[in-house]
Amino acid sequence: MSPNLCPQDSVGAVIQDAAGRFLVLYRRGFPKGLAFIAGHSEEGEDPRTTLQREVFEESGIVVKKCELALHRT
């Protein structure tokens, strides 16, 4: 078994609008460049709650509905 390189749970959001465009942010801090919204879970937080919080913190968008694409338990 490989070592856990990221011991804290995290999420990433791929947001697409009705026209098929994806939301991509430009990060000014490390690592710089284009990225999807992502972040680490806070203690006791489930993946959907983490996703909603991170999307709001990084973009101001309120997530009302999301689909979990990949989840590790």
C-alpha cells in the first residue's frame, strides 16, 4: 500500500454552465496558474459540505445541487 501523501480529505469542483463553459480560477498564490476550485475538509465535514463551502469561499457561488463523482472512504 502506498503512503498517504495527503492525509487530509479534500475536494475539487468542476463547474459547467448551460452553455458548456467551465469555471476556472487564476491562482495568484502557490501554485500559481489556472485551476478548478479545490480545498481541504475541516474536521468532521462531509465531502458535499466541503465542496459547498470551498466553492462559496473561492467564487461566491452558492451550490444548491452537486453530484459526487469520486469518493474515497
